[in-house]
Amino acid sequence: MSTDNGLLVDVKEVDKLFKRGSEEIHVLGGLNLEIPRGEFLALMGPSGSGKSTLLNLIGGLDRPSAGTVTVGGERIDKLSNRRLASWRSRHVGLVFQFYNLLPVLNAARNVELPLLLTHLSAAKRKEHVETALSIVGLSHRMKHHPRQLSGGEQQRVGIARAIVTDPTLLLCDEPTGDLDRKAGDEILELLQTLNKEQGKTIVMVTHDPHAAHCASRTVYLDKGQLSREPVA
Amino acid sequence: MKYLHLILSNLKRKKLRTILTMLSIMIAFTLFGYLAAVRVAFSAGVDVAGVDRLVVRHKVSIIQFLPEKYRDQIERIEGVDSAVFATWFGGIYQKPSNFFGQMPVEPEAFLDMFPEYILDDDEREAWLSTRTGAVVGRVTADRFGFEVGDRIPLQGTVWSKKDGGTTWEFDLVGIYEGAEKGTDTSNFFFRHDYFDEARSYGEGQIGWYWVRVDDPERAAEIAGLIDKEFANSPAETKAEPEGAFVQGFANQIGNIAKILIAILVAVFFTILLVAGNTMAQTVRERISELAVLKAVGFTDRSVLGLVLGESCLLTAVGGLAGLLLAWVLIAVMGDPTSGAFPVFFFRTRDIVIGVALILMMGVAAGLLPALQAQRLRIADALRR
């Protein structure tokens, strides 16, 4: 990804509205957000405040109704569906609250999924998968299916899948939301390591102030607007 | 190929459902293969009928006789190469259910007219020199265990002898093979001169003519000339290409092809619904998984391809197993009528049609669910 004065993500005047029947729901309104390269940003706010929507826009999973989303100097809101899919596969790693692993595939095959879109040989893919799983400490669980893994382990596999293509940007949607404190702490520690040692830029949506403490910056979202302080 | 593991894993997700669907498809294609062989049996001779041969029969019905002397007149018509005649004998071998065609013919002219009947030179010579000699096709010889040298008695139902007897005895001098797989080798031919001399009535009368024309493209025109030649005579004729004649004969018991196609359409439509329902369910159950695939970078088109690939693999395994089973049933168990069918085999053309149907069913069953998967919006699907 090209650099833009050290800025990786630049969200400008973004509106997002959803239509429910004849009703229009404004989730984000004129929102601006800049995320420097290498930052670990926590995004907090009450339910329905638009956190996940914003995360989806930054990750190219959805498009804004108005405004621009620039990531790594590229206007992703202008890309065609096909180019956007290709861009996601190269530049973004996604971590979900409920892991979203494919239950029919073992850990290694789940991690391999994004690599299927590359031109890597089977041997090279295997090498990358082993590296990603060793980073998250699950080399010994490669052949295990999701149902054979604990919640924490499943989330580690999810993180391995997110980093296997070595993306610049990691987007985590409540990555500890389904875990107990101990497993959650381990995941947060892992994310901090990826941020500090591998320079990944991380945007994490969370409800948990304890998780937000692990981030280098926290922003709050309420009624589609950002603030530096939590809204009372 | 790198997506094959993903497709296979998805098929293994609900093993019982996948197996039951595959079994349904397998049975449909077994039925297709078997009925295709039955259809071939009923239309035997149509495909291998000589394009340069006409059949000339009495205008009213094939059971009405024509004079033997018509041959010279037919052969004099411009464009006619040669003509041979035959008569339906309709005898019984041991019991009525042991049916096979029996016809008196003139051996030399007959064998010249039908080069697709392969007879050894020795057997040909024996037939020409044996007045009571007869030849039989391989299918019927195998069915009743006939061997050259056997004396074969037939009980006449249409024809009696001048001495009042109805038992006709023939010396089997040859067993002919078919030049092609579809050649009918179920008939029994014996000498017309022996028959004509011994029969109690109808001397000088024959059943029909086979006529070879010089130019197949003029077959219809020459058929018209033949009919015109005998118009307003006591025995008017109806001449038609051999293929049309054979097909008309088969159609006497109904349009078998149409009946079989109607059965297969009903079966395939039902199976299409079964396979389509399976694919629709399998996509509905994993909306969020498909969304994850898109989220990590799979394009709309590649998700469409994955679902279609899954559908095609499902139908391919079931369909090919069905075609294989049909082939085994046809080849190993053989003719279900124990020889009443002149031919019974699985044509290469029908196998190719079967494979094309498998592919079409795979696409048809998976298309709607695949389009649903293609149109999936990631953000919405991840929330489900």
C-alpha cells in the first residue's frame, strides 16, 4: 500500500443511510476519521451507534452513501465490486466476534482460504499457513476442526486467517466479545504484538473499556458522530 | 483444482442429504440408460436401414400379397438397381412365446441386397446348395442354442403344406453376424423356392419387395415411380424408404420414443427439483460463510462458480454412477425379454447425451442458489 503522509485511512464526510421499507435510517452523518499507519485504534460506542458500519466501510465490505474512504492512498469507495474484492484480499485482514470459521474445514484449511485467491503453489500456501498459525501459537492444532477448538483457539485461527496474506490493515469487530476474560486477554495481547512487532495497523470495534485500553487511541461513536470522549 | 477441496468439504457437510440426493440422481440416470436401450430395441433397424433401399408392399396392408412377377417390372424402372422379395412366415418354434422373425427369400439376391448380414463363404455356399437350408442371426442362435447342422422345426400358423401338414423343417446351414452393433440379427431366413413349392396356396405371391436404388437422393422420386407403375392394378403398391418402413412397423405398438421421452422428462423434472432443493438448502444454511468468503476477497463470480461447481459435482457423481449402473445392467444382465428384442445395447450416442444431461442438470439445479450467493451483500449477510 502506498503511503500518504503516514496516513493509512482517511474517511471524509461520510454518510451512510439504510432504507427499511420507506423509512431512511441515517447511521453515519458527515463523519471524518484519520488513522495513521501503525496505529492501534479502538472504536467504542453504544449498540447501533454505527461502529460496525464504519468498520465495514473502511474494510471495503460496504460503500458509503456519500463522502470518501481512502485507504493507502486508494479511493476504495470508487472501486468496482471485482477490484474491491481483489483489494480486500491483498490489503485487509478481518477478525470477527464469532470467528466465522468454516466448520467443514480444519484450522489450516480455514487459514489457507485467502491464499486460494493468490497464484501461490500448494507448497508455498502451506508454508504461509504454518507461519501464520505459529504466530498465533497454534502450530499443534492445524488439523483440528473448529468444533474441536476452544473459543480462544478459534479466534486465534481467525486472526491467523486475517494475517496470512500479510495485510497492512487489520479490522477486528469485537474480537473478544465472545470470549472469557483470560482468553480475551490473550487475544488482545496477540493483537498488540502484531501491532508493535509487525507494524500492523489495527482498528478494533469493542464495547469493553478493558480491551480499548490495549489500543493506542480510542474514539467514540454515537448517533453517527465521532468524539474523543465517551458520550454520557 | 485448488477449490476442489472446498467444494468436497461442503458436500460432506450433510452426508446423508448428499448421499440421498446422489442416489436419486443415480436412479434417474440408470432409468435413462436402460430406457435408451429399450428405445434402441424398439427402433432396431431404423438407424442402420439402408439409405439406398426401399420397401414396396401392398397399398392396403403388408398382409396383402403382391405378385412375384412384379420384380421384373420394378427392376425395369429407371433408377432401380435391383429388387428382392420376402414373405412373412409367422411360424412357432416350440411355443408361441419363442418369437422371432422368419422369412423365405432368394438367398443369393438377398445376401447381395443386405451386405450387413455377414455369412461365411462356406455357409453361403451351403445355403445356395441346400434346398431346405436356412440361416439364422446370432441373437436368435444364442437364444435357443442353435448350431449349424441342427434340424429346426417350425409350426406354420399362416402357411400349411400341400400335404396338409403344418410342420416345416429346415436344415440350419449358417449363422450370420451383424456388420454393425445395431444390425438386427434376430431373424431366420430360408429358401423361397422350397417354400413356394411346398405351400398349399399362394404360389407366385410374395409379401413385399426390397428395392435398391442407384441414387439415394432420388429414393422418394423412385418410390413414386414404382407406385405409379402399379396404379390401377389389382395389387397397387406403397413404396417407401426402408427406415420409414421399419419405424412404421415399430409404431404399430405405439410411439415408443415419445412414451419413453415422456417418462424421462417426468423423472428428470422431479430429480431436478430434488437436486435444486438440496442446493437451495445448502446455500441458505451457510449465508454467513459465503459472506466470509467474499469478505476475504472471493469475487461475486468466484462464489457463483463455487456453488455451481458443487451442484455440478453432486449431479456428476450421481449421474455418472447411474449411467455406469445402466451400462452394467444392460451389458451383464442383457435383454430383459430373453431375446425378443432384436438388439439391446447402450449406444455411445446415448452415453454422450446422458453426460450432457448431467451437466445441464448440474447447472440448472445450482443456478438459482448460485445467483443468490453471487448477489449476497457482505455486510447484510455477516449480520445474519
